[in-house]
Amino acid sequence: MIATMPIAEPISHNTPSKQKATSADVIPHCDCQDYRARGIACPCSLEYASKTGKRAVERLVHKSVFFNDTNIAANVELQSQAEAAKGCWKTIAANHVVQLSPENIRVGNLLGRGGFCLVFDAELNMKSLQHGGDYCVKFLRPEIIIERRKFARGIADLAIEAHFLATLNHPHILKIRGVTAGIDLFQPVYPKLTAKPGVEGGYFLLLDKMHTTLDKKIDVEWRQRVEKYNSFLYRTAHDLKGIKRKGIKVERMESALQLAQAMQYLHQHMIVYRDLKPDNIGFDKENNLKLFDFGLAKELKPYKRHEDGTYHLTANTGSRRYMAPEVALRKRYNLSVDVYSFAILLWEIFSLEKPFDGYSEQQHMSFVVQRGFRPKIETLRSWPEGMRTLVQRCWDQDMNKRPQFRDIVSAIVEIKNSFVNSD
């Protein structure tokens, strides 16, 4: 029996490796400590973060198959602030991204907090963007700005996310609506940054607002409804035929299917997401699932592929609870790491329990990563056998034995339809 210990905080982002400062990174005679004491970024940190953001975009588009001119032209319409204010619409594109100034946005209540960023409710004063949608704005946390390397990493993550969201076109992937005025997407230039926090800091993203997140769905809505529907009184008085109990299972299967469809779309474009977890999955007002937070996403480019189908990618990337063993072991990996994460997430959606709850970081490494321990599949005994088998195939210790998302989508559709039509 494993002794339970408080689980270590999940790793949301891998820590940047230490790099030797160069003359290009530092402005002479910058009194960094004085700026830091005042809670603002110093000039050399601003320049370093700008250059880091520029390099991130350069790496993103270098020899890219996904970020090619044809794909961008088909999916993205970039519009200046002046054009947006006039209501100019040059083409009909999947994603309409407008440049916005801080005065265009009124920041509301805090909605979420990530490793580097904060997300707030947002209102706009630009009629050209008022198409009935609700918005949120994402920018760096104030305390990150004064830490030079975290500031740079945060800017790079925002730049990466902005480019992915602007180009991706899928009903279950979040839409980006605007970026900071002066930020020209797909142009590897220096982002214009200031020492100010929030939307005035020089890099923010305007996104569609989510009604709730998957972690809240699991912890509050689904769990409460399951407990209610499974109670003896409710079963005998209100749900004798089990219609409600069956309905909430179908709802969770549908959410799993929508997530698998989003992942299939990413993998078709050779994009590995690397951070599947409930915090990064939301639902809109119509209860449609949306995948967001693409700061750790990466395109797997053909020239970097090894003969065995793996790629040399950053280790320990993502949240440890959902991290594939090969990532934690610092081995080369490929798209299949997302399949493993999906399996752990699938078990959580169906069991409504937290996987590896109580494991310390050491225990997780010893039992899960090195010895292949997994959440108890018996917990899903009330679900169709085909679904339990799918979960086990997806979290296989051998990455080569995990199915691809096109097969996962087909399997979930078949299992769901069979379940719906069963007595």
C-alpha cells in the first residue's frame, strides 16, 4: 500500500535553462535592482523579453509546414486598429484578429490564474468587434514582469499562443479576437513592451470567454449531479428507468469526443499540445468544449524527425499528473504523449476522481513513470467495456502501442452510439 502524501504542485511550465548573458541581452548601466524594488521591469529586461519573443516567433515559422502562406491566408485575417474602428472587412476568414490599444479594453473581474498569466473579464468599446460574443483578456502577472527570465518566457509563451490560435480553425479550439496594437503576427519583430503591468504592459491577447472549465465541471457540476441521481430516493422517485443517470454519462462521453476531435485536428497538422489537463479545457455558454492555452504547443517539423519517429523535445513539459512517462524520463518523444495525457484525463472525466491523488512527486516518478502504475481501471466498471479498453490502450507505457486520435475518435463515436441505443 502506498503511503499518501500531499502531491507536489503540477509543473505547468518547464523552467528555462540558465544561459550566459551576452552583450545583446544587457543594457550597460541599468540599475535593475532599483527598478525591481519599484515593482517594474528594467530597460534591459524589456529588451531581453522583446528579443526572446522575437526569437520564439522566428523558431515557430522556421521551415514550418503549418505556418505557411497558404494556410495563414486561408484561416487568418489580420486587421489594424484603424481598419477595425471603421468596420472594414476585407475578406471572410476563419479567424479575424484585430490590433487593440489598452483604451479599447475595460478589464473586469479575475477569471483565472496561470503559471505566467492572469485572465480577466473584458469589455470593448469597438463596435466592429461586438458580434454578440463575450471576451476575456490575458496578460502577464505583475510579479512576473520584475523577474527577467520569467518575464521573457511569459512573452514567448504569449507570442506562441497568439500565432497558434490565430491560425488554428476548429470548433473545439478557442478563438482569438485581438492582440496588442503594434504586434504584427507572423512578423519576427521586437514586441513593443513597457514597464507597466496589465494591458498597458505591451502584450495581451483578447480571447472568447469561457463559461466554465473542465476542472469545475468535474469537481462541482458533474459530481453533484451524479451523487444526486445515484441516491436511493432520487432513483426510486424520479429516475426509475435511469434516464438521468444515462444522460449524464452520455454528456461526459460527448465532452470526451469533442476533446478527441480537437486533438485529432492538431495531430493532423503535426502539432503536439503537451499540456492536456482540466484547467486548459473550457466550455462556452452552449456547453461546447474548447481547448485553450497553447503556450506549450509545438509543431513537429519533418527535418527534426528521427528514424524511429521521435523528436528531441523539451523534457518535463506540462503538468506531471498528466505527463507521459517518456517526457518525465527525458527521452525523445512524439505526438503520442498527448494520447497518454488524454487517457488520464478520460479516466478523470469518467470516474470524477483526481488521478494519482495523494502521490508526492517522488512517488509519482517511482510508481507511475518508472513502474507503469495507472489509476484503477475497476473504478470505471459501470462504463462500457470498450471505453475501459480504450483508456488502457491510450495510457500504455510503450508509446508505440498507443492509438492515434483518428482511431480514438472512431472508437468513442461507436461506443457512445451503442450506449445511447442500449436499453
